[in-house]
Amino acid sequence: MKIKFLTFAITCLFATTVFAQANINNYKYVIVSKKYDFLKEKDQYQLNSLTKFLFEKYGFEAVMEGSDYPEELNQNRCLALFSDVTKEPGMFKTRLAVTFKDCNDKLVYTSEMGESREKEFKTAYNLALRDAFKSIEALNYKYVPNENLIVKAAQPQVKTETTEQIQHLKKEIELLKQEKEAKVAAVSASKAPAKPKVVAQTPVEDVAVIQGASNVLYAQAIDNGFQLVDSSPKVVYRIKNTNLKDVYLVEGSSSIVYKKGNDWVIEYYAGASLEQETLNIKF
């Protein structure tokens, strides 16, 4: 009686293994979960990376969840099995099993329970997972295409149409953005001053007044540059040094002063128009 029962059990186990092998062989990819529920962190103890490594060792084409998938897998997730590792509670043993689900979240396969009596978590999880993979190794996986899982011809067309709609929406958003920027620029132009503002009106002493030269600006050294004063005397501009020779930034405005040939020029924007004026500066 015991012999008959044992024979029956072995026959059932063999039949289950053959069925699981035939079913699993129809899937081209295995997607490995990036975090297991019984652990706190992604790839903790490198257990997820080890799972991917073991799948590849036994002939599977494994990809990590959230990574760059092959194009055919992006088009049809039903080409892949979704793997997970579950833990069975236990005080003296670490027990892990590997599961497969299809794209409809239907359980396809559960491995034999792998065990370890090691106390250190990393070692225990590593050994238990390798032990669980012994039953996956026994499946002798080899990909056999199944027409029921292959993407139909109409599906890529749907994807193309969706992509075109997305591109169309992107163009509309870009046009709206350009219109908004144009309005902001117009408002800014209407409020812009005709020329740079005088940054200070502080009287400056010891400046020689030259008759007939009221438009002359005299450069007086200050920290990091010069102040340009007229014959009043008053400060008209303060200009700051730059890393470029004979090029200065005007303090208090978006203007520059630079040497052009033998002349000094101040350049600034009046609305959307770039303006220039020649300055008579004496250094």
C-alpha cells in the first residue's frame, strides 16, 4: 500500500513538473521584482540582484523591474513572467520560495521552499534562495514561442497612434508656451526705460571742470572699477571690472560699457531693441 502511494505521489510530482516546464517555456522574459515585501529596502542584501543572476544562470532572459525593457516587451508585457520571492515565517529556519505570475496576475508556478539555518540574515537569505532555485533549475527552461502570447498586428498600430497624439499635444503645449513668452516680452518692453538709469547723484569733489566739455565723463577709481562723473560734478555711472579687457558692467542696470576702436560705447536694451551710445570718457 505504501509503495503504491509513493509511486502515485512521484507520478503526480513528475506530471506537475512537466506541465510547469511546458507552460513556463512559453514566456521569453522574466521580470525580477526590485523589492521583496519581507525586506525594508530595494535590493537589500543584494537578494534581488542574486535572483536575476540565478535566472540568467539557468537560461532565462531576466530584466530588473523598472529598467529599460526590450522593445517587444514594452509592446507586450504578456511575453514575460513576473517573479517574486516570498518568505515563510519560522524561528529557526529561513524559508524562501520563488513564484511566477503572468501579465494577468495569475499564479503560474511556485518553487520548492528553499531553507537555511544560518543566523546572519544576508547569508541565510542567500543560501535559502539558492536552495529554492534548485527546483527552477530542474525545469530545464528553454524558450518556446507561443502564438497566444505574441503581439497581434493591430497592437503596434495602436501604439503608433497613441505616440502621434502625444507628439501633437507636445506641439500644442510648445505653441502655448511661445505665446505666453511673447506676451511677457511685450509687457516687459512697454515698461522698459529708454536708457540706463543714473545710479547715483552724489557730488564728487576735486574734479577739474573743463570749459566746453560738459559731455565729458571723468573716470575715478573705486573698488572693483570706476565711477564716471560729469563736470557738475555728479556720478553718472558706476562701472565694474570684468575678466575681459576694456569691458565693464554698469552698476544698477543691465548694460555694459566697452571700448570700440578709439571710442567708449554703452550698450543696453530698450524694450526688445538693442541700443548703443558713444561716451566721451577720460581715464
